[in-house]
Amino acid sequence: MSTTISPAFATASLSSLQEAPMLSSAMIQSPRAWFGSFARNSILSFLHQAITTGHLIVEDSEGIFEFGTPQKTGNTTRIRVLHKSFWARIFSSGDLGFSEAYMMGEVEVDNLKAVMDLWLDNQSSMTGLSSFLSRLSSTVSGLSNAIFGQTKFQARLNAIASYDQSNELFKAFLSSEMMYSCALWSDEEGGVNGDLLSGPFQGDLEAAQKRKIRYVLDKARVKPGSRILEFGTGWGGLAIEAALNYGCEVDTLTLAAEQKALAEERIEAAGLKGRVRVHLMDYRDLPPEFEHAFDAFVSIEMLEHVGSQYYQTYFRLVDFALKKSNATAVVSASTFPESRYSGYQAEDFMRKYMWPNSCLPSSVALITAAHAASQGRFTLESVENHAAHYPRTLRTWGRRLESNLRQDVIAKEYPVLESAANYAAFKRKWEYLFAYAGAGFAKGYITCHMLTFVRENDAPAGLA
């Protein structure tokens, strides 16, 4: 699961910066103070023309500033700048700077999701609003991510940063299956807006995640005796369901030692030892005995960590592992719409603090890679966009984290979080993630595709 959103007040154009008003006392200010004033004046100046939809109120120690037009329906978003370093941070680092300012408590917002929505609603008028420093930084980090981000060495480091963390952290907000991916909500839970219309109920997330797992396995056409290969174990939720209730045998790969340990503990508790095998292995290191050994392949939201230069390698290995006929592959990933997709994706909040060096694919990029890598031996059976289901999933995770995360528990593994300030910053990081990604999915800025491939001469699903 990975995305990119820039807050509306994150940047200002270079031409505007050159014309921005400066304080008459600038010559006697320290360089840091001068730059802070320059950044503040530049950003506030630009917001007057940038906010055309909605109403933004910015408050700091020097005044209150309004942008856009308030409406009776209530469209006001308010932020309070608590530390002067906020302005320089935003000017220099854009959306990454805003996320850092939020985590460090340099800015307060009434509604974090509303801030994200405000940016997306004004996206067209914000095109090109990057300072020279921000553009340069984005270009360099994008090239670095594309070239070095997904080597085997870096992939291991990325997995450690992304998932090889405290299992207690993830237990605090995930369902009992511990699926760290988009759930599928049905009318039984009130649909994708059920938590907003009738309120969340106990067990909603478990039901929606169980539905997602079974939906994937049904799409993969598995049956008793099927052998499944999975890239991205998570904590074993899908593998356990496939073995326990579908009668399958599963080989699943992960790079996170913490995940492997807990997955194997859960597998043994379910009485499935030997039927589900967890491998601490890079997907590029499949052993020779895996050649054409599997009836089905599944991978749920792992492709974000593959990198555009490795898409064909990925699907070539899927082709290598699947049987030559009557075999199915189901892959899902958070994706960019085609108009926004690029193989060069700059460092932002997600890529620095959540999923280092991740790269969101597009559905067409994946389909093209699958066709080329398999030399036409895959037929695309279906493409689905599950993005509508992600905002509720993220809202639910946010509520659960707030209710269940305990400082004393998490600090046992991370002593630095014994500090109240550090723990507050840690929690704000996760709050930011859920709002940041939720707004992106809700506004169509990012999508969530599931692709199903079958062998070239396999019968369509549903035929006897």
C-alpha cells in the first residue's frame, strides 16, 4: 500500500518567490530568520491565487489569513502554525516538509483529511507550484529511487523499514487475520460508507478482510489439492485461509523476519505446519524446483515494492512458477491512474517514512509487463478497481490504532518511545498516513487494481 499527495500550501513558484515582499529589516536578520520570512511571505502570497475551491484559514503568531471563499455548507479548513520553522520546511521540502511539520507538532489542523481534500480540489491551479529547491530535490530522489531503490540489498532494507517492525504495532489496528491491504465491504457492513452512515460495529473489519481473502482465492480458481505460490506473506492470513478452508498447499515469500516469525507461529497454531511454508526469500531467488510447480499465484499489495524496472522480471518468474495450463495469477496493488504514472517517483512522506523506495505501478504498465514477460502465455481475464473500498479501510485502521495502541507496550520494543514527545510524533505519523492515503483514494488521485491472468488456452471462468 503506497501514495503521493502534496498539501496545497506546500510550495510556491520560482517567479512568485522573486516578486515576494520582504521585510525592511531583512538585512539585519540572521540568514535563518531571513529565509523563514522569505518562505512565509512567498507561500502566503501564492495561496491567494492558488485556492479557488474551498476556504483555507492559516493562523500563526503574526496574524490570521484567509484564502478562497467560505460557504454556508461549511467548507473551511483551518491550520495553526506553532513554530516558525514550519515555513522554511514547507518551502524547502514541499509535501514531505508538511508531513514532517505535522509529525513534529509544528502545525495543528482541525481536520487532517480536509487539508488533503483541499489540495486535491485545487490541484489544477496548483500545477507547477514547486520551488526550485523542491523540484531539484524531487528530481534527484526520483532518479535515485528508480535506479537504486529495488536492488536485492535495498529491497531487504526497505522491508525492514516497512514491515520488519513491532508486530504489536500492527496488531493494534489490523483485523484478526492481520491483512495490511484493502478490505472489501459489502451491504452486510453497510458498504463503503457504512461506518459514516450507521457507525462502525465490532467485527466489521474482520468480515470485510475475510471476504477479500476468499474473493482472491476464488478468482485464483483454487480447489482442494491446489498448490499456491504467494509473493508477500504478510502475517499469513491468506495462506492460512487457503490451507485451512480451501484444502490448498502454500509456499509464501517474505523479506521481513518479524512477519515470518509471527506467520509461522499462527500457521502452527492452526495445525497447518508443513502445508504452509514461509520462505525468507527475495522473489528473484526462486529455486529451480519451483518451475511449473504451482496451480495458482497470488500477490496482494506487494507490487508497490517491485519497482518499474523489475516488472518484467516479476512476471517472468510468475510465468516460470505456474503450470503451463490451468493456472491462474491474481495480483493487486495500489496504483496510479495512467495520466499520473511514472517510473521515476520522487521521495515523499510515503517513500521516506512508510515504504522506502516504493513505486506505484499503473494497471497498463503491469498488463504490458505481464504480456511481454510471459511472451503471450498469459491471458488477461479481468481488471477491477477496488479504490472505493480503501477509505473506509483506512478510517477503520485509524480508529483501531487510537483505541488499541499502548505506549507502554510499544516502548518495550522501541525505548525511544518512552518519551511523551516521541510517542506523540509516532502516533501522528500513522494519523497522517491514514488521512493522506484516504484522501487520495477517495478523490481518484490513486487507485487500487486487481488483475487476474490465466494461461493462454484456459477456459473462461464459470464453464464446466
